[in-house]
Amino acid sequence: MSKRNLRLLLKIAVSAGLMYLVINKVAPDWEKCGGRMLAAIREGYGWLIAALSMMGIVLGISSLRWKTIMHAHNVAISFFRTFRFFLMGSFFSQFMPGGLAAGDAVRSYYVASSRGDKKVESVATIFVDRMVGVLGLLTVVVISLLLGGEHLGRSLVLLGLTVALVIGAALFFNKRVLRKVPFGGWIYEHLPYKERLLHAYEALRHYRNHKVELLTCWGLSVLIQLVLVCVAYCVGHSVGVRATALQYLLRIPLVGGIAAMPISFGNIGTAEAAYVLLFGLSPVVVAFALMMRMLWLFIGTAGGLTWWAEKGAISRRSFQKQEDASEDAPQKGRDGN
């Protein structure tokens, strides 16, 4: 068995195991859990519609952030197409083995196909978009921990580690600086995934003259996380989770951070376990977690339909080009005669 297939099986096992643990814990009260979910659909549909609408806003802001990054690389793609590519990426992130990497690969492919002269820059924008998104998540996590009060020490440590990581990466990939460090030259030459890491670093270096764009994208990333908190608040209210808005602000970014760990298939299981860990184990919280999963699956399905439509459009354009070429061939032959 290849390492790739083994990793996939391990991720599926983690997802299945965590989902089993979460659901098995509330098995005696499963009727109550299911009742909460049905009540949310029948009576709390207004909150669910609001949550779905805000998910559309999240996708719109995410697309705007990505378009801003592409603009810095002179990759010109309309906002509408950027939105479609982002939606398609969400489908592959949830339903394909690669998870987030699969979604990013799809986005990169379609942007590169749209701008054949900007293939390298197109790939770089995906990496920078992901990095800025992580930075926004870390920012909101630190803010939530600071607001929590009792976690002041942890938040300062996390903030310090984040800053140190950014500065350390900038110095580490500077060849001149690294060669002055004992054994630095050897480390540089034998660095694992050296080409990929250097490519990522160069992509970030490009933005040293685009500080306004980076700050804008960082602000949009923070805004995305705040809107996701509002989404969770609406879904939680529909099933009857008793938590204040501040408690959602403290916990939802942490759920996002835990769910982002690449240890499960499409973060299935890790997100549900994070909800239970932070909101408490009860049928209501499990119903909340499952409703959030259904919301994300709905977005992913919409992305899948968008991908299917895009694939069909590409096939039609290819067929039309072949038809045009076949019609031009006899004409050129007559002109030659």
C-alpha cells in the first residue's frame, strides 16, 4: 500500500472514530437530538436562512480577498469567476481525499487555465490566500482568548509564537543570513521540500511592495472569522444552544483552528469533536454540530454543481473550437489551390 493511500485510510479512520464517539455518547438521547434538528428545520428555519445567507457573504468576502491577492500579481479575473472558482474549491475540500489541498489545487488549475501566461503567479496566489487566512484565524483566536481573561497567558504565548514564526521564516530562507549560522549552508542545501518552500517564500516576498493589499486581505480574513461566528450563533439559536454572543466569539474561532488540522477526511469528526469539547456534551450541542456540518455540505454541494457546469462549459468551448478548425481546414485548402 502506498503512503498516500495509507494516509487517506488513517484520515478516514480518524473521522469515523470521532464521529462514532460523538454520536455514541448521546445515543440514549438520540431522539432528543434528532428532535432538535427537526425543530430547527420546521420552526427555526428563519435562523437557518440567515446562517445560509451569511455563508454566502463569507464566500463573497473570501473571493474578494483572493481577487485582491491576484491583483497584486497582475492576474486579472472577474469577481464572478473568482467566486465560482472559490465555490468549486469548497466542494473538493470537503469531498475529495486531499481536503484543503485538493480545493486549493482545483482553484489553482482553473485560474492558471484562465490566465495561461500567469501560471506561476496563479499558484502563488493560492498559497498567499491560505497563509493570510490562517493569520486572520490566529488573530481572532488571540482576541477571543484575551477577552476570555483567564487565558491571557496562553494568548500571549500564541501571539509570541506567531510573530516568532513569521520572523524566523523570513530569516531562515534568507540565504545570506543562513550561511552565517553554524551548519547553515548544509541545512540550506539539504532542506526537505526545499524548492516548494523557497517558491512559497518568494511568493510572500513579492508582497513586500504591496503592503496595503496584504493589510486589506488580513482585515478581510478577520472579518470572515467574525461572520462565521455569526453563522454559528444563528445555527446554535435554531437548535436551542444556550450560549451568549461572547461565548460564541470565544469558542467558534477555536473550533475553526481545531477543524483546520489535517488529521481527518474533510475535517469530518474533528469539527464535531471540537464543538462538543468547547460547548459541552449534550444532545443539543451534537444537534448544533450536525446542523453546522449539514450547512457546510450544502455549500460543498453547490460547489460541486458549479464545477459540473464549468466542466460542461469547457467541453462545449473545446467542441466549438474543433468545429471551427474543421470548417477552416477546407477553406484553407481551396485558398491554397
